[in-house]
Amino acid sequence: MSEADFEQLVDQQYAPLYRFALSLAKSEADAADLTQQTFFLWASKGDRLRDGSKAKSWLFTTLYREFLSRRRHEIRFPKIELDDVREDELLISPNVRALDSTFVLEALWEVEEPFRGPLTLFYLQQFTYHEIANVLDVPIGTVMSRLSRGKAQLRERLLSKEEVLGNKVIALQSDRRAESHG
């Protein structure tokens, strides 16, 4: 796509994309960021679109997916203003058991290969079941089964490492849940 065509696309689609982003994000700054990111993605990947008449739907779909991705990230990692946090909340209790990324990745590499791939795609790359099925060329039921079995293997690896490293792993089953079943 030529620079003139790109500028024309931006001129035609910026306002509608921005309004859509604003309706999703409910923040002018976030809407502007989403719109800019969408056009950035178009600049880097838009030439792959075979039918130029579908550029508008590609832009809106991409903006929506980017919004969902950011929303998932905000849910997993909420923003906290340090001014609003009490000092005692900033202190880390010495009894808190925690996982570090190296520890978890080591355990992940010990999971059998047929299960490691889906786990990696799902948790580290945030692929959907359908996307994983397409990448691995297996039915979606197989993906779900491999994720379930992979999580069980990962849980076993983490718990065995917990024993070796002296209880530095967060328990994967809550005490209340264990009490209700036994």
C-alpha cells in the first residue's frame, strides 16, 4: 500500500475507529491509544489483506481484539496508584509463598511435549482454544484435553519442586475446598 493510500485510509477511518474505541474504552486517552495501535498494526500487517475492500472490517476487528487484549491484561495486572496504598500494604509478609517466572518456566519445560505446546500457547501467548487447534492441526476437544492433562502435570511438577525448595510455591488447592470434599 502506498503512503498516499495509507493516508487516505487514515483520513476516512480515523474518526469512526476513534468513536468505536471511545465507546469501548470510555477514556479519550485509551481510545486514542487503541486507534493509534490499530493503524500501527495496519501499517505493519495490512498488506497481507487480499481484498482491499475489507480494510474497514479488518481495522474494526483489530481494534476490538486489541481492546479485549488490554482488558484481559488490566484484569490480570490491575493498576494501583501508589499514593492510594497504605504503607503496611506495601510490606511483603515473610510467610507469603510465591512463584517466580523462572521457577514456573522450569516446571513447564518438564511437562511432556504434547501438553507443553497447548499450555504455552494458551497461557503465555493467550491463544484461544480454536487458535490452538488451528496451529496444532488437532480438534478443539483434543486441545481442551491436552490443556487439562498439561495443567495436571504442571501442578505435579510445581508441587514436587515445592517440597524440594522448602514451600515456596502457592498451594494450588485452597484449604476450604479440601475441607468441603473430605
